[in-house]
Amino acid sequence: MQNSAQDKTDIVETANEKESKALMELAVAYFKKNDFKKSTQLLFQAKDLAEESNNHGLTAKIYGSLAHQYMQLNLDDNAKKYLDKAIQQINQMPEGDEKKLFKGLSYLDLGNITFDEKKFVDANLYYKKSLKEFLSAKSAKNIPVYHYRRSLYNIGNSFININKIDSAELFLNKALVIKDDENIELNFFITTSLSQIYTQKGLYQRAIDSLTNIINNKNLNNVRLESDIYYALSQNYKKIGDYDKSIFYNEKYVKLDNANKEKEFKAINSAMNEEQKDFKAEISDADSNTKWVALISFVFLVLFLLFIFYLLYKRKKERSAFEQVINHLKRDQNVIKQANPSEKHELKTDRFNVPELAEKELLIKLSKFEESGKFTNPKLNISNLAVALKTNTSYLSDVINHHKGKNFNSYINELRIAYICEKIYNNKEYLNYKISYLAEESGFTSHSAFATVFKNITGISPSAFLREASKNFNQKTIE
């Protein structure tokens, strides 16, 4: 009877392993279809079965898949938790090629998390460790060529972000020439990163051609990558002065990005529900003190996820405001469109009687004044500007009100904000300047006044504008 019971236990464990593997394969299939909600649910089911099986390799694989899933949802803290669990399981595996494979994969994921934290040098080191593990396998057949290429791709991609363009191009081309007919999608990621190098080298048309070839490929089935390509096309067309196509692709990017965010929210809710099941199980088995700890932990988890939602929504609004400012600057170098349409300046309804000839001359002088940058003088007022333009304050005030559609102070403030926005957008060194310095350079006498006027005019704070501008200089491909 005892042997029969033991045999039955072995059968149950084997059945659990088979079912867990089947669920994981289904999860991968749904993940490739961009159905993150269903994929997450299946992975949690597979996790429960794998934990009962005592199969370290299988459990590590599923923990790693959950970590990767959370990374796709930009929940890196949850990803780290499951990646740590995966590494614990890997350490209990016997030595061999399978262990090397899993260690290499864990280094890849650690690199991806570190990459998301913008620690590109550290990420590069993790990617190199993953490549080293794959190369140390006794048999190359035991390491799928896809993972080997991923290491090369990630090394190249991280080199882009630490400004080692030649090294980046070398590793990306190595990854690209390796034949792998089963994973064509990776070619798209590699080519997208290569196009980023072309952009940095000023080869905008070559970048556009590479990205367009990907978009037109019928095998492209990754909406995240498609979204990134639309954004990259928008930026490259802007570089060559084709603003119609830039706006066209930017609109496609925004539309697709919004759709992706909705899918992410559904997947996050699904993950929360699965995590909640674990919390409920812990609460039912614990004493009263442990119950309170688990409940508080769950509340903090919910608050954390709500905070993530808020950040995503806020960043999206800031990006939209940034794009509006830059697009408007490209059309009109001197004036930024008012961000808040409900905010109107009080203008004179009755015009001062300005002679027609004097009015035309004054408009020409104002145009030259706008190009000169003299509006950054902090001591500038309507009186000394009138003297500089050889007119009087009444004429000057009337022409600005009538032709510029605003009073003198608003006119000068918008010139100053447009000036500093253009400097930040086109000069990378400005990203390292303090806001107080930016305020001083643009003609404001205080940090607070600059910040208030900047946000009123652009709809975005100076610090948020700097962050969005930094993304343009350090654009990365999301995998």
C-alpha cells in the first residue's frame, strides 16, 4: 500500500509538471498576440503547479516569465521579486548547460531592469555576463540561437545609450547576420536600434528607410515596437523638415500608444487579482498579527499601482504638451501658442491713432528685435524698449496689442520661454543646467517667476520639459 501511495504521488507531480508546461506555452502564445491579461492569468496558474512539483528548472522558468511579464508592464519592483525567486531556484539546479542557459537568461532580465533604471553601464555588464554564460555551454545546441542573439542585441543597444556608437553598431550587426528564421521579430528590434544609430550620425533618410521597411513588413506583430517606430519616424521626418509626415506619424504613435496603455492597465488589474489570491491564502493560514501585515501589504500594493497609473497618465500629458511646444516652435520660432485656451489677455478695444508709416516701421523693428534675443535682458521694460526702437510707449503698446494679440509683458514672456525651449531642445548641454540658470539666461529675475510663467505658457513644468527633451537625446528601444 505504501509503494502504491508513493507511485500515485509521483504521477501527480509529473502531471503537475506537464500541465504547468502546457499553461506556460499557452501564456507565451497569448503574449505574442499582445494579450497580456490572459498571458498573466495563465502564468500564475502555471506557477502554482510548478511550486508543487519541486522541479527547480521549471519553477525558475516560470518565475522568470513572470518577471519578464512585469517588466513589459513597467512594474520593475514586482519583476525583481520574481527574478530573485527564479535565481534561488537556479542556484539549486545541478551544474550543466541548462543551468548556464537559465543563468544567462536571468542576467538578461537583470540587464533589462537596470536598463529601465537608466543605469546603462551596469546593464551592459549584465548583458555581457549573459553572453558569457551562453558561450560557456558545452554544447551550442543546448543554447537557443535566439537567446544568443538577444545578448548581442542588448549589448549593442546599451552601447548606444553610453555613446559608444561604433561598438553598438558592431554588436548589432553581429546579431543581425546570424540566421534565425524562427524569430524574425528580433530582426525588427535590431534594425530599429541600428536606425537610432543612423539618426545619431545624421543619416536621417537612411533611418527613415530602415524603419519604413519594418512597418511595411507583414510579419511585424508587436504593437509596442510598432508604436516606437512611429515615434522614431516622426522624429526623423522632423529632422529633415517634413513636418506633415512628422505630425502624421506622431498622431499614429499617440493613437497606438493609448491603445497599448489600455491593454497594460487590463493586464495590471489581472496581475493584481492573481496577487490578491496569494494574499488571501496567506491571510487565511496566518494568525491575527500576520493577517494585519498581509492586509497592510496589499493596501500598499494597491496604492503603489494607483501611483503607477497616475504617473503614466501624467507622463503622457507632459509628453503631449512637450510635442505641442516643439511642433509650434518649428512653425514659428518666436512665439509659443498659449497652452491654456481659456486664459486670455485683456487687450485694448480702442486703438491709439498710430500713423500707418510709423506702424509699418515699428513692426519691422519688432521683428528684428525678436531675432536679436535682446528680450532676455532682465531690465527690459516698455519704456526702454520704446527708446531703443525710437518710438513712444503709446505707439509700441498699441502695435503689440493689435498685431501680437497680447500685452507687453505677455509678449516678452512668451519670447523668453520660446527662446529657452529652443535652447534646451537643440543643445544637449542645457539638460545639465539648473533651472535657476535657465531662468537667468532667458531674462527672468527669479526661479519661481520663471517656473510659473513657463508652465502657464507651455502647459508643462521646466523640469518635465527637461526630462522629455532628454528622451530625445537618449531615445531607447523598448523590448
